[in-house]
Amino acid sequence: MLPIIFVKGAGDWTAVILIGFAWSAHQAWSANLFATTSDMFPKRVVASVVGLGGMAGSSMGFLFPILAGRILDRFKAQDNISGGYAVLFAVCSGAYLVAFVLQHLLAPRFEMTKLKAV
């Protein structure tokens, strides 16, 4: 996902290829994330954990376009719309690094979680 940051300075077809590569990398990330969930949680709670993750992702899917619009409006007012897109591509590129670090901080050994009966 990191090469997506170079889209701003790329030509048209290079940008298309970089964005296509980023989409492919996102799909690989998503597949690994779902596999990690089923590896770390008991079968009876996997759907709940995936549901909570989906809810968090959907919430950000609702909020990010609002944030993106405000960023682009601010840069457009300064007559620098490409700078706004550079910020958005940098945020999208860096989000995967942040998620990777958080995942390793929260689950450093990726072992099965033991749940207590309530």
C-alpha cells in the first residue's frame, strides 16, 4: 500500500497501475485479517468479532468522506487541490502501517484467545 503515496506525481497510466496495485494489496490485507480473526478466536465468537470490526470499518467509511471533503475544500480554497489529494493518499498509505503496528501491539504472538464463561 505504501506506493500509493506516489500517485500524485505519476502520469495517468502509472497512477492507474499504482491504484490497481493498491487495491490488490488491500484485498490481500483483508484476506489475512479475516484469517487472523478465525485463527485467534474460538469458532463460536468469530462472527461477533468480525461484526464488530465491520461496524468500526463502516463507521470510518461514513466519516472519512466527510473528512476528505473538508480537506479538499480547504486546499481548493488555497488553489492547491493536488496538495489535498497528496494528503489523502498519504493518509491512506499510512493507515495500513498504523493498523499493522496496532495489530502487533495488541496481539504480539497471534495465539488463540481464551474466553472466560460469563
